[in-house]
Amino acid sequence: MARVWEALNLSFSHITIDTDTTVNTVYGKQMGAKKGYNPKKKGKKSYQPIFSFIAQTGEFIGGKQRKGDRPTGEEVAQHLREVFESIPKQCKRIFARADAGFYCKEAIAVYREYKVLFAVVAQKTTALIDQLYRTSWQKIKSGEEICEFFYQPIGWERRERFVAIRYPKEFKPGDQLGLFEEEHYLYRVFVTDIPWSVLKVVDFYDGRAGAENLIKEASNDAGVAAAPSGRFIANMNFFLLAMLAYNFNRWLTLFALEENEKYQRTMLSTARLKYLFIGAKITFTSNRTEVHYGEDYPHKEKFNWLMEKLRKVKVVGGRVIPLYPEPLKVVWACS
């Protein structure tokens, strides 16, 4: 990843790391598969891999295949450390988002260790509900109410800032993330150290919905959901190879960027049709090799330009020489 960014001279004022898990049902006698949390196939054995993506580019930056139980606090902390150690050094400011599965003192401690600004969905506990009842709520124009307070969950190192928004029970929230019900209201509660207003923190967190689409893409198009072997270690390696293939497609679309172009993440299935699964014929003569495309290939000029660009990438003394003297100006779809 760092070499791709160096070659393109990409520059970010900040990046956002989205971390999530998913449940992949297995059909067979795969080692490590367990009956656990599986909302789609209740009672079926599954794996529960963990992922972290860079929201701006859609790149996979860390994760692994896991057995079918929820990750422990220690596992979450180890994963986050590996992710933050992998971030290219030119990123000076890092934001992070995660759902309630990562609400634990270990995760918060790692975020603080790496000076990452975070927003994590809070788990529903009796002590947290008591805090919500005792705090003052402020009504906003749309009819919801918001609040914020400082609270130290049991076992945590310090008091943390919590922000919350609540809706009347008759409210139809649709696909709102991190929602739970209590007495007369539906609540969304986050622990965060981002110094923004309550509504801005909630809006920021809602951008994490894109991570679920990336997981679906990795599962359906890169084949991550498959568990082709009975051995768990083989399935772990398969997961990493599938995510490497996923990233190769991401990097290909990054190299296809032009100056001042707005970056729109391209689905793997679309990128493959444009740049990989191409109807062509290769001919060899005594002194040259030629590629002849089909007459109906619509991306011929872009493909030739992209191939020439890739050929210009050079590594000197272990360092990638940028293709552009100045940082590539790109309008990122996710800021």
C-alpha cells in the first residue's frame, strides 16, 4: 500500500479507518467453525473474520480469518495495533469508526496509544442506561433529542465522552446503525474523543455504512466468504490471498486516476471487465510482441495509457520514485 501511495504521490490530510466483522456460514467440516452469532443462518457453524478498511480509498489495511466466536478485547487490541502500524507514514491524522463489537477498554486504550480520534458504538448496559436517564436532553428541530456526558465504565482507565441521540418509539429509523430500545425511546450512543458537536459525530459515524458494502464486495467478488479447505490454517491463508486480490483491484483503479479526477470506488466486477477480462489476441514475431484488442473494447485508450503508466514505476534503493513531481490532486468521494 505504501509503495502505491509513493508511486502516485498521494497525499491525505487525514484518513478514516473503519473496522468491522462479518459472519460467513460454512458448509462442511471446516476446523475452527463454531455455532455462534449467526443472524442469517441461526444454529449453523460459521467463521467471523475481522476487517479494517481505509474509507477514502476502500483499501483493505488489516484483518484475518477467525473462528466463529466474537473477538475478545485482546484480539481487538492486537488487530488495531497491526492496522495502525501499517498506515503509511505520510498520514498525520487518523480517525476511526467501529460498532458495538469493539466497545471495550482494550480498543479505547489502543486508539489513545496511537492518538487516533475515534467514534465507537456503546453497548447497552445497566450503568449506561442509568447515565442516559440522569443526563439532560436537548430537543432539536427534527424532533429528536441529543445529549452528551462523561462517564467511566467499570474497568476502564478514565472517564470518556459519550454522545447520544434518541427518538420516540414510534419513529421509523430504517437502517440506522447502533440502535437499541429502552422504555419510551430508541437510542444511539457513542463513545468518542472527537471534539465535534453531537450531530456531527453521529453524521461522521454514519459514513461507516460504506464498510459493510466493502465487506460484501470482498465476500462476493473476491471470494472471501469461501472456506475451501477443512484445515483452518489453509482457510486463513485463503482469506489473506483473497484480500490481496481485492487490494490489487483497488490499486489498479488508483493508478487509473488522472489529475483533478473525482475518485469513485469502482466495484471489483466492473474493474475486472475494464482492465482484466479483456477480449484480445497476443501475437509474437521475431522482434516484437503485439496485443490486438477486439473492435468492441470501449476502454482501449485508457487501458494503453494505464499500462504505460505502470511501466514507468521505478524502485531505486528500495524507494519508489513518484510518477508525479507534485502530489496527485484527487477529489476523494469520502472525506
